[in-house]
Amino acid sequence: MTTPPSQSPAPAEGQAASPYPEIPVEATAPAKTKGKVGKLLLRFVGIVAVAVVAVLGTAVYNWLTDDPAIAEAGNCVHNSGTDAKPSVKVVDCGAADAEFKVLKRISYDDKNGCDNVEDVVASYVVTGRESYTLCLGDNKK
């Protein structure tokens, strides 16, 4: 069994017939691909987007909670725990349970950091991944 030869269009006038089958131009064109610059740009945009979402997520979480990690000078806090095992939460300064006002916030754990702060009655020291110290004064004063 034999296959019939491919049917090529007749050569144009003045051209010799080619013994090879004609290959369509579309088949030889290289496939369009994204360049290295495009891929790098896409990766960069992706990384920036993830970072922005992480930062905004953390900010919104802290804003919506009463976590003492967000306390700054001027905020008020309440300790519902004990001196040995405190459970500190940020509260509105006009609330009945707002017993302490943050006089100073130190961005690292320093047990003696509040010694020179005027009107300090207590300090709240947190050590670990996010270390900080809150120098607390009496809110009812």
C-alpha cells in the first residue's frame, strides 16, 4: 500500500518545482512566550502584594483587638489577672475598669526601663517575639 504524494500547489511561473513538500509558514513561527523580564516583574508584583496583605492584616487585627501590643502612651489598660500572672487589655480611658494609663512605651523588654518615668505605679514587660515594656501610671489620678 502506498500513500499518494502530497498535493502542492503548482509552482509559480518561472519557478522550478521543489522535490520537498511545502511547509506552512505558521508552523515554523516560534511560539510566543513571556520574556524573563515579564516573569520577574510578575514575581515582584506577587511578592509585594503578599507583603501588603500581611502588613494590612496585622494592622487591622491589632486595631480591632484589645491586644496590649498595640498600646501607646496615652492609652489606658486594665489588668484582669494578678501581679504575678497579668492579663492586660487595652480599654477606653473613660471606662470604669481603666485602672492604668500608659505613660511610656519601650520597644524592647526592659525591667528597669520605667524607673526614671514620673508617676509610674507599675510596669508591664513582655518578652518573646514581640518584646516591649509599658510604663503604667494611675488612670484615676
